[in-house]
Amino acid sequence: MKSTLLCMAVLVAALLSSVIDARGRIFITSPSLTVSVFNDAGIPEAVLLRAKERATLTMSQAGIHLQWLDCGSPGARISNSGCNSMVFPQHFSVRLVSQARPPSAEIFGQCFQDEAGEGNYVVVYYPELAASLAAHALRPGDLLGLVISHELGHLLLGKDSHSTGGLMAAVWQESELRQAARGNLFFSSEQADRMSERYLTAAARLRKLSAHPQSSTGK
């Protein structure tokens, strides 16, 4: 029994949550990601809710806080200007599709990254996921939540971020599915540290660019 997930290649998002004390000083607390969900596959609300709960739990175990934006389906798109406001490293897009086909029937999701390993776009192929052997081991919502977590992990970890086992394994074997069924398929501590490190670095770069915007000068 196996399940394969692939991350391919585009451009990311995430931003640090912070608190301000009485003196106006800013203290960084933990990475906080906004995730726009486009339900183009028409997944039932109960399944989608469970997927969000499972992904929220999985990411929080690695110190990443998720905030969800419901962007609706093609026939009932929610008018929300924030749904398309992707800014690295603050905001990701997850599109759940039923019409597009993956390169292989065993591929449930793809993320897209540029040459620097940064991206903000995820596609999940729901029919392949729902028809897989893994769907017999897990409830659809739990499986979908773990697939989303896997792809978000790629965006935060960068290129070539598959591991030999665990949540970020390229192929989920029976051991991973047993862990998932018990509710303990998570990122490793090294992966959690790596995600926070890349997040902090990108956020610091953004702050520097915002503080010192490029300006043109002439003679």
C-alpha cells in the first residue's frame, strides 16, 4: 500500500505573527500562514472542515499557525479580495481540483517552486486521493489534511525536501499510514526547525526591503 506525493516548481508565502508590548517593541512569536482554499472539486463541507482541522494540528505540531480563507468553488466563488493576496512568506493558495489530472494516478498533490525553492501555490487532485488505497486506511478529511500539510511542508522546506520516512516521505508506505491512522504522522523536529529557519530568513528579507525600498536616481 503506498501513496506518492510530488512537489514540482513557482513562488511562496508566510509571515511572522508578533505581539507589541507597552513600549511599542515588537516580539516575534511564531510563524503564521494564511491559506486560501479554492474548492474547485466540490468537496463536501464536512470533509473539508476535517481536512482543515487535521492540517492545522499537523502544522501546529511543527510550530506553524494556520489561518484559513474559504474562497468557494467555481460556481459559488466567494468575493474575498484576500483570497488572491499571495505574498512571500505570508500567504499560500491551495486549489482542490477534480478536472485536471496529475502526471501519475498515485500523485495526490503538487506544489510549485521557483529556482530558489520559493513558491506559494498548491494543487490537490481529489479524485485520485479519494480512489487511492490510502483512502481505505484513513477518513477522506484526514487524508486530505495530511496531503495539504505535506505540500505546505514542501513550500516551507524548499526544493528536494522529501524524506525517507514520515510525513514528508515521497511514498507513504504502510508504516506511514498506520501512524496517520493513530494520529501521529508529523514533521520531524529537524524539518520543523528548517521550516522556521527559512520562514524567519524570508520574513527578515521582506522587512529589510520594506524599510529600504529601492529608489532610482538620475544625474
